[in-house]
Amino acid sequence: MFDVLIRNGRVVDGSGLPWFHADVGVTGDRIAAVGRLTGAAARQTLDAAGKVVSPGFVDAHVHGDLPLLADPAHEQGVRQGVTTHVIGQDGVAFAPGSAGTQQYMRQYTAGFNGNLPTPGKAWRTVAEFLSQYDGHSAINACTLIPNGNVRMEVMGLDPRKPTADELRRMRALVREGMEQGAVGVSSGLDYVPSIYADEDELAELCAEIAPFGGVYVTHMRGYNEQKAPAALREVFNIGKRAGCGVHVSHFNCLADQTIPLLDAARADGVDVTFDLYCYLYGSTIVAMLTLPPETLEGGVAATVERLKSPAVRAGLEAAFANPRFPIETIRLASLPHDRYRPLEGMTLPDAARSHGQSLVDFTCDLLVATNLAAGCVIRHFAARQESDVLRLMRHPLMMAGSDGIYVGGRPHPRGTGCFARYLGHHVRNGDWPLEEAVMKCSYHAARRFGLADRGLLRPGMAADVVVFDPDRIADRSTYDDGKALAVGVEHVLVNGVPALLGGERTPARPGRGLKRG
């Protein structure tokens, strides 16, 4: 007697091997059997004729930390078959962290992490943070240890190198987080204070994750044709020095330039992988794209005061005239201020013109009014094309990560569409086979982050299971409507409990905070 029996489906088990016809039996929170289960009985039977049955998908890079707590149903992910989020990304997130660190991270990253209310929930440590998801979310979450949090706990926002004692204390915080179940360390080397860490500091922190099999996950120091080679060398060096695996977030690079570097590093013994979303636009906070790092020193309040100064604004003219990122393509996505919210969806230059201001003055006024919480969508550098996405998708080191952001009126479509687009558009278009798509959306990431019982449809594995129509699964979100939910997923089981049933959400909250191993 199974609790759930999924009959007549085409099983794509996550291994990358060819599909096969089989039934899937679930007992409790585990897969009990996969095969021809003729005559078996179950409390609930689901007919998957004409459908694909696969493992639940693991989003390797996503900003779901607070959204999963504030909106436990999380239809954006569930309707794509996503059953696990890897959070704690980009070196600036929420655990570990004292009240002061968490307050800063909430304010500074509000444009992409979302400073969402989480009443009744409190934490400081990794263990306490993971426990917030147990029975309180539709899907699971595992977490990285953000290096910016660790740095801030020990050094505040000081941009200097740590002393030997400070480094010892930072290492102890990383070790404690790994002992409590974290899957590795993250860095975001465009964000404050993560940006202040150099290769030596990061290698020291990563030496603490190596004995646990943890992975160093990085928003590296640059992705365009000028910066990517040096940025990758730093990533590879950290892996070699620390003896740990390394993983590059949202690998928005040129394929011809970087694939040979990845392959050479693997040949040299560096355990490197990367995640990718299938879009030519990214999304982040306006402050990071427009302001030099020195303007952001000292935190949100100090930056806001600085931006009020005419002298500071005059000094920014040169930075705006020779920007680090293509400012002309910035499209405003999240503006949490009544005066500016109607401008969501406009480009930054057009919004400035609509207010009759210079680009510098408008941007400074916007950042002051929103307390730096303005979020945006931006074109990757011009040389990067769809052909780069396709080549990187097909590389063996690639796994799916949406980099989903769930705040603002005009969010990037990747949060509600990335996985559905990979499994729908790109499979039906012949860009990769179904089996490879499922593997790179499930087992590849589960294995990478040490989730030993996820990502495969095998007896004894956790019962995170998805049933979808391969002819119908599709993304519907666009840059004009980034909130449109995907279609084509019929059933989603999380830890054996239906979170989506017959295409309809259930009230269940079966998600858990997952620990490495």
C-alpha cells in the first residue's frame, strides 16, 4: 500500500539516461518503488499517461530566502516544478547574522532579495535559519554561508584586509555554519562588503568548507570579455588553495572565450561548475550598477547622505560618462516609493528625462528616496548573444539556476520562467534532449550541493517528484510581465506531499530546511 502511486508515466529519472515507462510509488516522504507496479494499491493514485515523471528541480541560484517565508505558497517556483532553492547567494544574505548584520542586509539587498516582513521568525545561526523553512514553505531550501555576513560580523563594513585574529574568527563562523548543515560559502564580488574580500581571505574561508565537502559559490569579479579571464583565474586559485570545489554563479560570459578556460581548469584538477539562466538580460540593484564602490562605503545610511551632496554628484559625472555597466540599458524593475513606482518598466535614461533631470541627479534622487532599494533589469554586455547561452547550456559543467528575484512590479521573467523555458522551449526547439534538461535541472545541482537524497527518482530517495506535459510546459513571463506563471506542470510532490495537484495549488507546506549530506 503506497501513499501515492503515479501510474503510466514516462520516467526521466534525473540521471541523464534515456526515459522509460514505469510507475512511481511513494510511501511517507520517500520514493518506495520505481517500475511496473501492476496490482499495487495506494491511498492516492495519479494517472501520468502522456506525461513525464521526473525528480523535483533544484534551483542552483535564487533569491528566495525571504520570499519563501513571506509567501510560503511560492507558485512562481512550484508551477515550474522547482522543489528546492539554494539560497544564501552572492555573499550578502541573511545567516549567520546578528540583528545589525541582518538589518543591513535587508536594506542593502532589498532590490533583489526583498526586505519582506517575516513576523514571528527570528534567527542568528545557520541552524536557526534553516529551521524557519520546516513546515512553513511549499518547497525546500538549503543555504550557503555568505562571506559578506561573516565579514560584517567580525569587521563591520571596514574595507581593509582582516587581521590574523579577525580571520581566525571569520573562519570559526564558517566552520560553525558548515557544522550546522550549510552547503558551502558564497561571495558577491560586486556587493558591499563581500567585494572587500581578496583571494587570500576567500581561500582561508574556503579552507574551512573543504573538510565538509562544501563548495565555493561566487558572483565573480567580472563576466565580460575584459574581466572574465582574470576573474576565473581567481576562482580557480581559491579552489586549488583551499582544496574545495568551486562554482560560478549566473555564468553570463562569452562561450568561445570561457569554455577553454573551464576545460583547462578541469584538466588541471580544479573541480569547477557553473549555473546559468537562459536570458540575455540580468537583474540587480541600481546602486551597484551606477555607483563606484567607494561611494557605497560605510553602509546604506552613509551612502544616502553622501548622495545628497552636490559635490559628490559632480564627482559622479565621470563615472556615469564611463560606466562599468551599460547604464543606457537599465530598466527599472522595483521602486518601493510612491513617487517613483509609476516609472517601473522605463529605462533609467527615459525616467530621468520624464522628470526633467540629468541622469546623475535623477539616479541620486531615486536612490535617496528608495534608501538604495531600487532594483532593475539590465542587458548583459553587447557582445554576448543567444549563441553563447546555447553553447554554455550544452556544456557538461552547466546546471540550471534562475537567479530569481521576486520583488517589484516589473521583475525579470527568469524567476517565474527559467525552468519552464529550459524544459519547454529549449527541449522542443532541439537545443538539448529532455533527459539532459531534466538532469541539469535536478540531479546535477543536488549532487553539487551535497543533497544526497535529492535529484533522482530511485527507491530510498526523497519524494520530490514532478509530473509535467512535455508538449505544454512553457514559460509565460516576459520583461513587461515578469510575474506571469508557467504552465504545463500538473503535479508536484515535495517530501511526498502534493504541493500542486491537477494543476491546482494545495494548502500544504511540506518544505524543509535541508542540510548537506
